[in-house]
Amino acid sequence: MLVSIEQGSANPSVATLLRISDALGIGLPALVNMDRPSGLRVTRAGAAPLLWRGKLGGRAMLVAGTDPPDVVELWDWTLGPGDTHFSEAHAAGTRELLFVLDGQLELRVGQHAEALAKGDSASFAGDLAHEYVNVSSAHAARFALTVFEPAVGGGAAR
């Protein structure tokens, strides 16, 4: 997979990028953002890396992140009407915070599902398989997502 990515013949999934960054012990933000001034990092509007594109207009951009060992990622997600994104369970101890900025979505964590609307928020265990689903057939859903991954690079598998 690494050779294919290097040659530009493969577009890695977010899950693949997470496994690569964990194996390197650097965290996803360090993998996708090589311009790393110390003390303050600013991501200008439109400059965040697009790391996922849905089949129905969705997209996910990693807008900010911290260095290991305890990595925090801030994401800007949009799910097009009917779009969905499934995420495998992350490393043990991973926690996520989600805030719905526009529209409605269904958050599925393990065997539990919860409908969320604009202004709703949720916290959940990211070390369980989870899924974000836009149940609307007419409107996009947008949400901010924060992911906390403790002890990145400590050998824990995703």
C-alpha cells in the first residue's frame, strides 16, 4: 500500500492513514501537515487537507491537530444527503466529541444509534466501531468532530 501511495496510484482511506501514522508513532496530524512551526499552528480557510470524500457529496477535512503522545484532532465533516461514513474501532482509550453545525445525522456507536440535529452534541468511545449517517435525502449535514487518541505510537493496534 505504501508503494502505491508513493507512486500516486492509490488514494488511502482515513483508516489506512491512521494505521500508517500509528506505526510511525507520529499521529495523523503530523503525517498530513509537514509545515510545523513551533508554539502556534494556523490552518487558513481552504488549506486543510481533504482526507475523505463521500460518494454523495460528503467530505472530511483535518483542520487542526496536536503532536504525540496524546493526539487531539479537530475535523470539519460534511455528509451529503444520504451519505454515510463507517469508522473501524480506533486504539483503546480513543474518545470523540461531535457537534452538529447544520442538518441532522444519526450517530451509531457499537450497537447504539442516536439521532442528532443542529446544535446537538455527543461524546462517545472511539475505540468502538462507529458510523455517521445523514438520514436526510434532501439536505447536507455538517459537524465538527474532535478525536482524542492517548499514547499514539505506543504500539496499540487500531
